[in-house]
Amino acid sequence: MSNNSEFLWYIPNDVRPGHRGDSAVDNHNSLDMLTSHARALEEHGWKGALIGTGWGRPDTFTVAASLAARTTTFEPLIAIRPGYWRPANFASAAATLDHLTGGRVRINIVSGKDDLAAYGDSEGDQAHRYSRTREFMRLVRRLWTEENVTSAGEHFRVTESTVVPRIEVRGDRRHPKFYFGGASEAAERVAAAEADVQLFWGEPLDGVRERIDRLKVLSRDLDRDLPPLEFGLRITTLVRDTTDEAWADGEAKVAEMAKNKGAGWHDHQRALAVGQQRLLSLYERGDVLDDNLYTAPGKFGGGGAGTTWLVGSAADVARSLRKYQDLGITHFVLSDTPYLSEIKRQGDQLLPLLRG
């Protein structure tokens, strides 16, 4: 794999124990436990971790700031929703954390539906939601890179706004990168115009290739005025010492999901977005696609990156990830449960093969 690829993990950020088959212990959500994950990531070769968001989960920004304060190199990929934040408030908070951590902040913009009535938002229909997201991203980027910003858009207004502290330019990094997901036409237009990294869930290679090609064309059609869009993959990687052991464990996990009707795996199914619908339908093409993309979890709910898994030995999974990299994927967000032990296993067994 090329040296410009980056490897992050996932911290579930959930008050309920047992997330996607994780060890169900009482202190799973304590600061000490979450810190042990972040420090293990530092010690085993990972760049950082995606920290999930959603109403009814701990506040993601607070968790990220707490973990950043207890680590030295860990980079949180902080999932946030425009409906939770006003642009200037968010730009200031993120700039402050970026300053305090020496440039370790990454942002994942989430536009999918959530329990909006609970937090007093009115996201409206899809067109409204993605229009607001696009305006939010454009305005936050301006607040990070310009001073005395005045803007009167459809959704947000600021007058003579200067965010302090200023984002420090570090090499070619002018500000924290915006990661973005979504497979609908509206989402792809936002990504092509405003995102820094488009994240895909674990689709087969042909589907990812098709989407990358479409987004590149769309970027040209929309006269993108930013550096070229980068691409990332968010997927479960089930790695064991041998291929046979990995498949035996994978099949056992799916059998447990079937037995429990997917309990603990449904955090992306409040409202099925286009991308989630695509994932959940993949098992109709077969339980295993490409070399080792396991789609059977989708029969029992799966949920987001838990819907499809790359299964095998470290060499098997590395070979598959290289094929995604050959398509243009440079950002990888991997995970498996139990999260803490798999941080160590995959950091020690998988990452060296990807960097070799």
C-alpha cells in the first residue's frame, strides 16, 4: 500500500454495553476505559479513531476532547451534525481543540436523519437537510481560513466573524479535514463540492469503483474549487491467525446475531438511508462477494460498518484492502469486536502488512 494511506479505528461511544458484539462490561463507557482504547491505538500503530454520534449517545465532541487531553498522538475523527451546532460556534470549538492538541482534529459531518424532535431541530426534507449541510461546511471552512467573515445564506448568517484561536497551517493542512458519507444523489453533490474525504461503507469493489468515478465527474461538473476529493473506507475487518479460524469465528458471530435478532447492531436503522439500503441488500447477491466480503451479517440487521465484513487472516484482509487502495482509497477506518483486543491484534498483525 502507498505510504499516503492512513489507518484509523472506531470508538463506539455508546452508553449501552455490548455494541456489535463487544465485551459487555459495566465500565465500557468510562473515561478510563475509553482512554485505554485511545492509548492502545497510539501504541499499536493507528492514527486515531472515528467517534460516533447520535442522539441518546454521549456527546461526541466532549468525548473527543477528553481523549485528546489524555493522549499525545491520537487523532479523533469527531462525528458531528449541523443540526446540533451553529457554524461559528462549531468553528470556534474545533479551532480551540485543534490549537490545544497541536493539529490533531478531524471532523466527520453527518447528515442522516436522527431523533430531531428530541433536540429541537427541524431538518426538513432531504433537499433542505443537504442544502444546510453544504452551507455549513462552506461557512465553517471560511471561518477557519478567513477573518471578518460576513455571510447571509439560506440557513446561516454571520457578520464580521473572526474565529479565535486561528487554525495553524501545518504543511499542506490548512484546517481539519471534513469527512463525509452518504450515497444519495443529494449527498454525493455535497461531497463532490465541499468534502475533503468521501467515506464509503464496505461495498464490493465494483460498487466503490463506480461511485469514485461518478464523484470525480460530479466534482468537475460542479466546478469544485477545493483540492481533489479523497476517498475512504469504513468497514469491519475480522482478522484471525488463519483463514479457517477467521471464517469459523465470523460464522459463529452471525449465528449469534441470528439468535439475538441483531441486538446491539441496529444503530444505523432508525431511518434507512440510501447507503444503508445498498448494504443491506448485498447479501441477496451471495453470502461472500469479491474474495472475502462477508454479507451475511446484513441478513440480521448489521448496521453501518457492521453490515459487511472483510474476513480472513491478516494476509487475506490486507490483500483485499490493497484492492480498495488500488481504486483510490487512502483513508481506512477499520474495526472489530472486542474493540480493545482487536486494536492490538490488527495493529500488530494487519497494519505492518499494509505499510510494507
